[in-house]
Amino acid sequence: MEKIIAVTRGDGIGPEVVNEGLKILKVIAEFTDLSFEFKDAPAGGEVYKKYGENLPKKSFDIIKGADALLFGAVGLPELPPGVAETAILRIRQELDLYINLRPIKLYESLKDKCPLKDEFIGKGIDITFVRENTEGLYANIGYISDDRAENLMIYTRKGCERIIRYAYEFAKKMGHSKVTSVDKANILKTSQLWRKIFHEIGSDYPNLQKEDIYIDAYCQWLIRAPYRFQTVVTGNMFGDIISDEGAFLIGSLGMASSGNIHPGKVSMYEPIHGSAPDISGKGIANPIGAILSVKLMMQESFQSSDIAKEIENSVEEALKEGRTIDLRNPEIKNLTTKEMGDLVAEKLKVRLKR
Ligand code: NAD
Ligand code: IPM
Ligand code: MN
């Protein structure tokens, strides 16, 4: 079955890591029944510099007409903050991609790069952050003047209900025993509504334990006992922040993938990191976050869990033999971005041929 994949390479290391994601999609096309048509949908800072907009209509139309979007990263240090980045928020808002799925899994083969001691790793790290992706402070409501600025944080019942229900369903599907909600209900009215709805909806899931943790305490629990968490549901800003913290627990920001999802609609898959201007153009960026985003695409948009699993197995296997420099280990070969992608692609070919 042919799927149309819109491709936004973006800025900085975006194009470097997206190329490796595309390599994996090409292997899938070669060895399975899926096939892909790729359509470029340029967005971000470089595009802004050329055309004065970060998401030209032509690109957005391509995205809207696709089955899924593979996205790199946007942002340029020479542009004011937000000029490139609001392209992402527009895609999330206008396509109503209310679920931001961000898995954090420590692979056995990367345990040497987890910054925690064994006693804190415990029985392992395998958490999925379910981040609300269309409301809160990131809805971009506000203004800035010379002496004052405001952002409005609005959460609606509809917005809370749908993400929280999704999280419970996700936990059930994954065989998890507990759902953790992270909020700031001791201060924020929005969190008080969120927490109320978390328990209202939770009554439909008697077999799942429920747990509320405040965001500040959660930041220490995530380091102190990450093995306690399975499905973690939270608002837009808290989800943004804890997912970068979680990413470093599994070795590097370059390892973490995400899906911006509206079930049944065109969804967007991207590594959680940014354009990393400090390393861009050097060919050393870790492409695994982008590759695992393709894994999420298979799982969530194309109902191809078997292929998804093989991508993950290939990544895990490849990391024993070679790694990019962010994951350096003197006993394991140091690879460029492209070599890392090649290695995972080789492993995947062998697995899909079977
Ligand atoms: P960043 O994620 O780009 O980089 C933070 C640090 O992590 C840097 O040291 C970087 O080298 C490292 N890093 C990130 N990805 C890596 C990878 N794949 N391999 C190895 N190391 C990696 O965050 P930042 O520096 O705060 O932001 C840079 C720009 O990216 C800004 O313009 C920001 O707004 C933008 N940004 C975009 C997205 C996105 O497009 N989704 C996400 C976050 C930040
Ligand atoms: C992310 C990024 C984006 C966000 C920014 C660049 C808009 O940090 O995807 O985590 O905050 O959601
Ligand atoms: Mn972020």
C-alpha cells in the first residue's frame, strides 16, 4: 500500500537526521508491502529567510494531503526566538495533533550511558510521556510590549478529557498497571481542572492505579526512581520539559523520538531535540531519535507494529557495535550520522528479509 510521506527537513541538524530516517523508510519499502512517496514540505528558519514565512502555504498543503509527516527540527540562532519555531506549533494546532507521545526507554545496550547509578536505574527505564499538545501556554495566546508581556494558559474540559482518556487507553493497551499525572494543582487553576478530570475519567479504568505528582517533585522522582513510571500524562509545558530530562536518562537528547498524533488523521513524527546549532554541519548528530520517530510512525499511523518492533531491535543491536559521539564509549566504534544510519539500516534489512 503506498503512503504519502511529507518530509520537513528543517534547520541545523534537522536535514542530517531526517536523511537517516528516510533511509529506514526506504528499507521498509524494499522489504515489506508498504511503499512510500516522499514529498518535500520545507519549513523553518532557512525557509523564513528566503520567503518571509516559516510555513509556506505550499508546504502546509503538502502536509495536509499526506498520510504522515516526518519532521527534523527548526530554529536558527541568527533569528529571534520563535520566528522559525512557531511553524511546529501551527502544524500541531491546525491539524489538531492533541497527543504528543514521547517514549523514554533505556536500552540494555546503552546502560553504560545512563547518568544514573544502578540503584537508581533499578529494574529499568521504560516510560511513555503523554503530553497534551494543543492547549496551555503553547497555544500562543498573548502579547509582548516594551514593558509588559502576557501569556494566557487555558485548558478546556474537552482538551483535558481527550488526552487523559488517551493516556488511560494507552496504558491499558500496553499492559501497564499505573497512570501517573503530573501537574501543579497546588498553584494553577488549570491543573485543578486537569486533576479533577484525571480522576473522573480514571473511574472508567478500575484496574489501573492512579497517581498524582506535582511537577517540581516529579523532576526529582524521574531521577530518583524512574522505574516507578509507566504511562505519564501531563500538560503541554511540563511535558516539553520532562521529556528532555528523560531523554538524557536514556543516553542523549538525540535518542528520543516523538509522535504528534490525532488518531486517524495525518500525524507528525519528529525527534524531540532541536536544530542543535552547536554541532550542525559536522555530520556527528545522533540520528536515532529520528529513526525511532519512523518506528512510531509505523506503530501509530500505519498499524505496522511488527515493523516498528524490528526497527527498535535493529537500533538496540546497532548501538552495541557503533555510536555517534554523544554516546561515546572508548570500547565501541565512533560513527558519523550517516554511518549510524547505515548500520541500523543493515540490521533492519537482515531482520525484514527473514
Ligand atoms: P537542542 O535540542 O537543539 O540542543 C541541546 C543540546 O543537545 C545541544 O548541545 C545539542 O548539540 C545536543 N543535541 C541535540 N540533538 C542532538 C542529536 N541528535 N545528537 C547529538 N546531540 C544533540 O536545543 P537548543 O540548543 O535549546 O535549541 C536549538 C534550536 O532548536 C533553537 O532554535 C530551539 O528553539 C530549536 N528547537 C527546535 C525543536 C524542534 O524543531 N522540534 C525542539 C527544540 C528546540
Ligand atoms: C519540542 C520543542 C517545541 C515545543 C518548540 C520548539 C516549539 O521544544 O518539540 O519539544 O516546545 O514543543
Ligand atoms: Mn522541547
